[in-house]
Amino acid sequence: MLDQLESNYDCSNAGDDLPKLMRELDMWKAKAGDDASKECIETINRLENQIAFIRNKCAIPH
């Protein structure tokens, strides 16, 4: 997970950041299963938000 995403995010990093975030999201989702803790759900939500932010800011299709 990236520490901070700001409005001045450099889209040239998206090629590296997006695959990392998506792998991390997949790992958390697999770990969560049906019995996810509050921390796990919050982490999944934050990762999904980071991915959506980068895609929207950098005009990357879903």
C-alpha cells in the first residue's frame, strides 16, 4: 500500500504502482475470506480507493 496519494501524484509511476497495489489487494481479499476482521476490511477498502484514484487521475481504463 502506498503511504500517501496526493493530488500531485506522478502518473509515470502508475505502471509500477498499479500492479503492486492489485497484487496486494488480491492477497488481502484471499486472506479475508468470509471472516474478515475490521482491519482487513479497512485495508481492502483503502487499496481499492488507491487503485481507483490512480486510474481516475491517470485516465487508465478499468
